[in-house]
Amino acid sequence: MSLLDVDALTINYPDATSPAVRELSFSIERGEALGVVGESGSGKTQTAMAIMGLLPPHAEAAGSIRFDGRELLNAGSAVLNEYRARRIAMVFQDPRSALNPYVRIGKQLSRILIEHELCSSAEARARTIEMLNKVGLPDPERQYLAFPHELSGGMRQRAMIGAALLGGPDLLIADEPTTALDVTVQAQILRLIRDLHEETNSALLLITHDLGVIAGSCERVLVLEDGVVVEDGETRGVFRAPADPRTADLLAAAPRVDSPIMVDALPQDAPPVLDIRDIAVKFSERRAGWGESLNAVQPMSLTVAEGETMAVVGESGSGKTSLVRAALGLIRPDGGQVSFLGK
């Protein structure tokens, strides 16, 4: 018997012209990592929410979702609460919406242990700090007292992963866990999820639109389109020789760094539209947080010519947004000048 069996799952909404998910069937074995990939609107998140029993009240779900032999689809809250956190847990796409902005991180995570009677109140703090350390949050005692807005995007996502793992679940569902993160932090979060999956031997259901994430994390892949499974197989085999043309289209659409970029050459005398000279941005100690000053943008210069496309790339906190806000006059720079169309 598989750990999770989904059979003919169909999800309808009253005002929709077609089902969000249609006759969806798959299974996950204990310790297996299954990737679910598809375009936006293909039914990935709807499937995860149905497994968790978190579909909105107006959704109509039919079929079967059996976890360890027990039917969960349309089960009551008492049954679902037996499984959430203890047996099944989910890392949501946006930790800013999943975390309460008014409650400290440590209290939110400790509450999971206490409400599910996994330990006493006295033990909850120690176990929560231990988990924050395990998922890689620096100085976990201090982060225990932090509010969500005081953490970076990557740190908030690590806290969410810690929250999901506190109950020692047999199945971890990760729904687009790296969408809002820069590529360096994405790699760290995915490595953390893989390492914890292997360490705990839990099953992993990883939902994403990124084929590269699936290739590096999952043994098996499920490809969805318009709520229907179009391919289900071993990841390497599916990627090398997709059986369905829609999977082939997804693979062909994935960006490659070696793909040629066709752009028109700029005229030699193209006038500058934006001219930034030696601009610098500093934040005061109060704004930087934790009592430290912050040089958000070191003195830098750039010019964007008429008809030119320029990319600004960097990790979170590297100064990209501060640079643009200073250029737009939304914050006052601490040095340099900005000219637009010569003014």
C-alpha cells in the first residue's frame, strides 16, 4: 500500500467553465520524492490543497485521497487535524501570507507543537529553537523572538520549512517554495528540503513550474496541463524522451543560458535616456535594523541608451531595489546624480 493514493480526483468551482482538476490519479511511496510540474493554472496547487483539506468551501471535490489507507477527501476537521502537522505538512508558496505578521516567529512555531499535543509548553521553546537551528537560521535564539518582517525572504522560508517539519510528518508538500527568492537562496532552500527529506525518510511532493528544480530534486515527475495528467514517469526518462508532446513543449520552453538572444544593434549615437553618476544610498541605523548601519548602494554609475534593454542582477540585499528607488526619486540618495533625458 502506498503512503498516498489519489484516485480520480476532480475539483470543480461553480462559476468555472471547466474543472480545475479532472480525473487526477497518482501515488507516492514512503521516502519517495515526486515532482508535480505544469504551467500556471494547471491544477498543481489545487491538488495540494485538496490533500491538505484546505480547499475553499465553495469548491466541489470528488474522487478519493487515501493517506496510509484512510480516506481524507471531504473528511471532517477532526479527522484532518489528526493528520495535519503530525502526518502531513505543507510549505506554502508565500511565507508572508502564511505567517502571522503580528506574532513572533518562535511563538508561531511553538504553537504547532502545543496545539497538536506533541510536547508540553515547557519543551516547545527548546524544540522550536532546535528546529530553527536545523533549518539554518543564524542565531536561532534571536530569530525565535523576531517578527516575520524582520527576516529576509530566505529566512522566512526557512522558518516555514521548520514549521512544517516540527511534527515529524511522513509527507511534506512544498508548493513553489522558492518562487520569490533569488537564485542563490533558491539553491540553498532546495538543498535544505532535499537534505531534510533524505534525513527523515519522509515522502516529498514538490510542486513547481520550474523543470530544473524537478530535475535536481525528484526521482519521479508528474506533468499537469489544464488539470489533467499528461505524463507520469521517472524524471530522467521523461526529460530525455518525453512521451507526450505537451511535455516536450514545456521542456523546449525552458530558458537555456546557451540559447541565442536576437537583439537589434544599437546605433552608435543612441542618446542616453537614463544617466546615473556615482549614486550612493545609505540607511540609518534605525532603518537598517538590529542596530547596524547599512550601505545599500556603494557609489556606482550606469547609462541606459534609447532602445537599450539593461538587466540589473544580484542577490537579495545587493542594492537592486534601492538603486531603482533612488533613480525614481522615491528615496533620497546620499550622493551622486540622476539625469533623465538630459534633465
